[in-house]
Amino acid sequence: MFKLSNAFNPRTVILLVMKLEEFDEEDWGLVSEQFDVLQKQVGELDLAAANEAQTRYDIIDELIRKVLCWRQGHVSIEEVSRGPEKAKYVDYILRVADTTIVIEAKRSGAAFPSPTSKLALKLSGSILGKGEISKAIKQAEKYGIEKGADVVCVTNGSCWCFYSTHEVDINSKATLLFPFAIHGHAEKLFQTMSEQAVRKGSIQSLLDDKPIKPDDRLLSIIHDADGRLNRNTIADYIIPALNDAFYADALLSNPESLRRCFVSTEGRLKFDSMLEMHLGDPKPSLVMPAPRIKKSKQNGPLERLIGAKIIDHAPPVTLILGSVGSGKTTYLKHFELVSGSNLLKKQQAHWIYIDFEEMGQAGEPRDFIYKKLKEYLLKIHSEYKDNYKYLVEPAYAEEIEAMRSGPLARISGDEAEFNRRITDLIQDEYVKTEPYVDRLFKYLASTHLCAIIMDNVDLFEDESLETRVFAEGLALSKRLYIHVIVSLRDRTFVKHRNTPTFNASELQKLWLDPPPFKQVLSNRLAYSRSILKGKHVKLPSEKGIKLDIPDLSIFFDIVQRSVLSSAAGDYIESMADLSIRQGLQLVKNFLTSGHIQADWALKNYLSGNTTYYFPFHEVFKVTVLAQYKYFKESRADCINVFDSRRGVRRIRLLRLTILSHLASKAQNENTIEVGVKECIKLFEQCGATKADIVESLSFLHDNALIRTVTAYSVSEKERVVITRSGGYYLKRLSHTFVYVEQCMLDTAIDDFAVWEKMRRLTVQIETEKSSKDRMILRRDRVTIFMKYLQETENLMLGDSPGRVHLKSIRAITVDVTKDADSAVSKASMTEVRKKLASA
């Protein structure tokens, strides 16, 4: 018998699928050529003699894979069915988006209906209700019920009969198509049953009486969902301390602030005992073998550079590499103003710091660099009375002598005229800037060590701008023999590492690990406390009463206790992960937000309750919501792991299950790196498309819950690891009532009955006056939500043993329920105390 697989070029099929993925609409024209080949081969077969297995191989397999374009990850063949009878096997299960299709295949000779132009027939009618097709339909329907199928299909290759399993009754009809016999039926089958058609909702055409699933979010019914809170009452009084200890402009220009706030140890962690998982090296593989900077050691790389002898050649450009927010700017400024200041003075070195944030994205790098170098020269001129004699004149010495023996030889005896001409030359170059700056810095570099520091080069994430800045720095190094130090994010270096500009230069790469966040925060809070020590204020509180605070610095005692030694401290440290900047931003939100009752906390403290600290749920809401009342992912400082925002319920939990998979791999340090292709293969079997998976991985990467081992963006060829932040989301944060409830407000509820229950409870919560009863309603609402999430997880993962490690909702539900019950208990006790107080 002729084997159909020989008639298809696998490469053609792959290219066809790739081409189809580029189209927004189904394109039968592309697929029809593949169908024509199949139709020709079907005409050469003896269909009456074909058994079921041969029919599947010769016709059904080929049509599903190469005409309907179902990819391997979304097709399950002979999946076991464990009914009351002996275990049987389902011929095909197709899963994509929110749709599951069961296909029962029979031999070509099976007595199925003859071709008919009538597209829909009753399941209970004389054609479909009797004979072999009726038996096949009943068998497929049993499988469909067990597998939660949305559509059941039976086929002998020639006849394709399918119908919706939703609300089947005596009047239900099935669609019949004869793709090889009736013109137009093959295209109709493609438009209804192809993978991309099903993914885009084509099965809805079979469910005419079924309401469209709502994509409702509770935020849409909450009053004042976009409302903001005013800053807390203490915010204005602590601004001076925040300015000096937390805001970069003030901190980085003040040696005392830097000295007291800088942390000289590195915070690299290889195993997190709290999360019980291994952590990948934050230094990307493509940055290797850049040595790590040991800030606590004497004679570090910057000390060695400044302590070196004057050079007579172009030195290599030095790159200070690190992750976003790891403290590269702080390290450089601390060296300039604190740790390296004595050495810089001793060497009479010139350290010129250029911050490209000041230039702006629209600026011209060359002009900006020369402007800053000229400003530095003018500063030197103003500091030394005889600067012309000791700097300008020596810098122009060769030019002056050349003019004296050359163009100005005839007037060299007239000293006044000769000097006037030389002055004109210098003034002309001064006005032009570049020749003047080049000449003076070339002389400076021959007598003193000069270093130009280029910082925030990649702040604007503009590739063209970054390339131009680096090219200018490289040119300065080669032209003037000046040390150039460039601060870069790891991903910026990786992005440019193979460009001509980088390849053409000699680079010295250094890696900077971030310091331990809690130590950084402790230093910042202690410094803030010292600034406010002894400051007496009268703080406005409820009902216009002013709270007399003799020493405002005690507020930072409460803050330190709240964010350094409790679950809240672990939360902020884990969320910050490698980005010290992100962690400090969360704390700044905390210090100014109206979500905390600062006056109430201070009142308790002054009354003798010096052990008081802000509870976790307040710290969480304060840090991620800032001034907003409610969580909305697009404006919050955290993400929602319960909604992948892919528009499909089956993969609503894709973000969470990806984290579960990566965390399970991180139990062993040898398997922590996971290929993106592995993720695609695994989650395609759960109904996600390659685009769904790559987009979700990219979202987690952009929000620092995972990272690639190379620092490139997510792509099929990359490998990824879960970060400390991602592990915390999965194992701790998602297990708290406050996080789940906030995420719930911005999670799409696809089940109409669940939506109605939660909507009614939300309306009640909005109007309920009793704090205890309101908390009970909130517990009931989150209980419904957790049950909904369990059903959603089961829809995605089923009961496959190979996916057990991806399930986490049951464990989350246990912890969230305990948390909610505890909140109800506290609300009850608070209400009792209020009643007793008012009695």
C-alpha cells in the first residue's frame, strides 16, 4: 500500500505551520495544496479493505497534522480512559486554549453515512441514531464526559461527524462534513477544526445557544476602584530624612550620607533556606569570565587603576557590569567621595563623572561629553590662579613653537603681536570646544592619571544612543590615553557584545554583585533616624487632635521593627532580590502611603507599647499599592500570578504553573537551568500555544521572577532560572490572604455562576458597616475564588502524573483559608473591644 507520509515533505509542513502562525486569520489557500496531495492519495486507497489502524495512519493522522495543522504538543494519542469497564484508549484528544476535542477513529469501511449536502443532522435521528456511527458516537461521548471535552468527533476518514457536548438533548444536532467527496467541505472542516481556528473560538459556532464566557473582573464593580489615598500624616515631617537617605540625588552627592549608608559586602546567595531552593548565579554566562568586584578588599580594581603609573598608550575601557538596580552608581560615587578620595588626592588624579541621565534621550552624546569635560576644565581654572601657566600654556607648548617657527615666524620678534595671535588661536579652539578640550586633556593625561566615568549610559534603553556613547568613550580613550570607565547593565553588555564597536575595542570587564538588601535598608533607616533625632512635632491625627511627639525619630524604630525582623522584611528583601533600587522604592512607598496609620502606631508607642510593628498585610498593601486603594496589575509594584491575561481560562494559571515547574527544577542545583523549549513542550500539552508560553515567560522575565542565564531576552534557544523573587511569589506571597484577595480583584472570572456569587458578595462587602461581618464576607468570597482556582488548575493539568509537580492551588488554599480565618477572629475581637470601650 502507498504510504502517505512519503508524499509530504516534512520541511514543507514545518514552513507551512510557521507561515500560518504569522496570519491573523485562517488561510485555507496555504493549506489547500497539502489537502490536494492527501485527496489524491486517498483516491488510490482501497478504503473498504482498510482496518482502523491503517485508516488512522493513512488518512486521519495526515489530515489532523498536515491539513488541520495541529502541533504535536496539543495532540494526545491513545490516552487511557479509566471507566467502569476494562481500561480503553481514546484515539485522539486535541487540546488548545479552553477547548478539548475527543476524536474516535473507525476503519474506512465502517458503515458511516453517505455524503450529503445537509450539514446538520439530529443525533437521535434515523441516520446518526442507528448503526455503527451511533455506536461510535456513544463510545466517544463516554470518553468526552470523562475527559471534559467540549466537542466529540467520530470519523472514518471520509465522514467527519462532530457536535458540542454542552447541553446535549433529544433535539441536539451534529455537523457532518465529507471533505474528500463534497466541494467546500474540506475548507469548512479547516475553518472549524484546525488548531488556529479552535484557538480563536471557532467551536463557538457549534454552541449557538451557549452564552459567551464573561471576562469580568471585580474591579469593574467596586466603587472608586481607581481611587487614591492621601499621604499619611507623618510623610511631610520625614521628607528631610528621606531626601538624604533614600533619594539618589541627595545621597550620591553627600560623602557623609554615602559613608553611613554604603554596604561593602556582597549579597550573593546560592541556596535560600526559607524557600528551600537553589538560586542561579546572577552573573550571566555571557559576562564570564568577568571577575567579581570585592568591595570589602583593599586594592580593588578601581584602587589599582588609580594607583597605576602614567601610561603612554590607550588603556582598555573598563566596564562595571551588574544587574538593574544592583548599586553600580552608588559604588562609583562611594569610591569617588569616600573610599577612594584619599588615593585620588594623593595621586592628583582627575576623576570626571558624567551622568547621561542629565543629557536626556534626545541629547547628542559627543556634544554632551565635551560640554562636561569643558566644565571640568573651567573648574580647574577657577581653583588655580596660575592655571594658564601650569595647564593651558604647557598643553599648547608644541603648537606655540610650531607657530613660532612656521606661520608666525615673520612676527616672532614682536612678542606682543605674537602673543595676540596665539591668544586668538587658543580662544578660537576654546569656542569650538573640542580642540581645546582634547589638547588640555591630552596634556593632563601625560602628567596625571585621568579617568572619565560614564554612568547611566543605558538608562533610556536606546540601542543607538548606547552605541554612540560607547563609541565616543572608546575614541576618547584611544585619542587622549584616558581611562574610560563605563557602568552598564548586564543585558546592555550582552546586547552589544558582538557589535563592531565592542568587538573593535579592548575591554576590561568587572562584575558587581548587589549588597544584602536588609543591611542596606538597616543603614538607610538608621541614618534617617539620626537625622530626625530630637525633632519635636505635633502631628495631626483623627478628629483634629494633635499628637505631641517629642522625638520624631521613634517612628523609624517602628519602621525598622516592621520591615527588618518579621515576615514583612523577608517579603521586601525577596521582592527586591537583585535590585536594591526596587526594594528601596517599596520602602519609600511604605513610609509615605496613606494605607498605614502612622499616627495610631506612634500613639501606641508613646503609650508604652514599644514592641508594636506594622502587620504584614499593611506592609504589603502599602508597598505595592502606594497611593492607590485597590490592586490593579498595570499600576502596582507586583504582578498577579493567578491570571496570565491570555484570554483563555484553561491557561489562566500559566504564570503560576511555570513558576512551579522552575521551582521544582531548582530543588537540585544541577537542574536549575531549564530550556525554554522544555517549557514549550510541557505546557503545550496543557493547551497553551507556543506564543502563550513565550509571552508568559517574557512577562515573568521582565518582572524579574525568572531570568535567562545569558541575560538575553526570552526566546526558544534560551535557558531560564527562577529567581528569589519568583520563588517567594510561589512559595510565600501567593499563600497569604492579603495577596490573593488583592489579585482576585483583577483576575478574570470565566465561570458565570462563580462570577455571580462573587459579584453579589462584593456588593455586600461594599455596603456592610460591621468590620467583623465585612471580614466574614471577604473570607467567604476568597473561599469561592480558591475553589474556582482549583477547578481552573484541574482544567489545565488534569490528573496526569507527569504534571503533579505543577499543582499548587490546594496547598495555597489551605494557607489562605487559615489566614482568612485568623483575620475574621481578629476582626471579631476588635469589634468586641470597641463595644466594651463605648459601653
